[in-house]
Amino acid sequence: MEFLFLGPLAVRHAGTTIDLGGHRRRAVLAALLLRANTSAGFGYLADAAWDRPPAAPESNIRTHVAGLRRTLRECGDGDARLVTGQGAYRLAAEPAELDLLRFREFATRGDRFLRAGELATAMTDLGRALDLWRGEPLEGIGHPGAVLLAEAARLVDLRLTVAEQHAAAAIGLGRAESVVDGLGALLDKHPLHEPLWARFVQALHQCGRTAEALAAFARVRGTLIDELGVEPGALLRHTHQRVLTEAPVLVPGALGAWGQMPVDFAEVTGRRSRATAWRVSVP
């Protein structure tokens, strides 16, 4: 059995995608997957599955869980997969079965290697984490509740942080050309993420595309002013200054100053364009 959360929600068995039922049942499954191997109570599941939970959602939740259990059983999964507890449910999954668990595992390990200066290993693990994403989480669920929306936003933030770290490792190895296209594609969808813009500008400069790096800075500066009424933060300004004053560094080496650009953490987390945590933080 394979559970896919990092994109449109899906369950596969023997290479076939399983029919999970309607939006509400899919939302309940998504909530269970987010808390895989831990208990998920009725209150949590109600806030995940309904944007406006009914006064007494327990009966509805039991019905959806029973439907999910029946579907899993038809695919050969035993009742040990979805266990009922005291006012709660627990869905059991191994990392090999759930992309979300593998993502967190690779992200945590890549973060550790990056901080230890083991750039090649970090780049590999962070790249594996990013490769697990197939789109935006919760696609096709309809109107999920506040819990799912908040968790999905946190996961997207974590994905962007992993992408920034992956780019940092690549730049430190002198392999900026391998991440430029991916960074550009992510920034098209997340145009206010300043740390990712900083890596994009830095990567373009390392590739010798300094004019494009300066144009990218001008683009994000214009976006921040138009959308939020603010100038770029310290990180982007620092990156821009280095592009103006330093020649591209094309030789692989240690992460160095370019890979460890200073950042005011309070500023990073203090407004919407800087809401992504600088470190990988796995809940």
C-alpha cells in the first residue's frame, strides 16, 4: 500500500489508484495521514474535515472511518492499519508507504548534513525530499477545514526551506546550474519567499548570469513593494550587494560566506513574505 500526500491525495495498491470516496472522506484520510502512527481525536478530525464542523460530528467521522477501513480491507490491508482507540483513531504507516514520512526523514537528514558541511550528501538527501512532491497538497479535497489548511501551509513552507537548503548545498559545491530552473519554477508559484529569491540571485550570479541575477533582484523588489509595500529585507539586500561587488565564484568549495548569508531571524518570521522558518523543523 502506498499513501501519497505531497500533491493530490492518493492511495495506490499493486500499481492501481484506489477510489477513496468523496471530499469529506478524503479530508479525514488526509488528517489521519498527517498524524500517521499517532492518535487523532474527534475534535482534530472534525476541524480537519469541515470548514464549519457540525455540532456533533462523531457519527459522521465514524462513518467515514468505517468507509476507509472497508476500502483498505478490500485491498488486502488488515484492521491493524486503521485502529480505533478511546475517542480517537490511529493510521499505521511506514516511511516506505507514506511520502510525507519519507519527506520529513530526508529533510531532517539533509539539514543535519548541511550544517555539518557535508554538502554532497546534504544535496542528495534534500534533492530526494524535493523529488517526492507531485503538486500542491490537498488538491481535490474541496473545502478542507482550518487544521488541514494550516498543516498544508506549514508543509509548503518546509518544502521551500528544503529547496533553499538544497540550493545552498549546490552553490557550495559549484553546481548552481543544477538548481536555477527549479528555483525559478518554485518562485513563479511563491513570489514573496525572500530566502528562495536570495538563492536564485546567488545561483544565477555563480553561473555567470549576473545581468539576470540583477534583473531577478529588481523583479522581487518590485513585487514586494507592489504587494506588501516594503523594501527587500536584509538577506536580499546583502545578496544584491555581493552580486554588485564580487565576481562569480565558479570553483567548487566549502559553503563559505555565500552559503551562510546572515539573516535576522525575527525579520524572517515577522511578516508574510518572510514567514518560512530558516531551519528545517519537523513537527
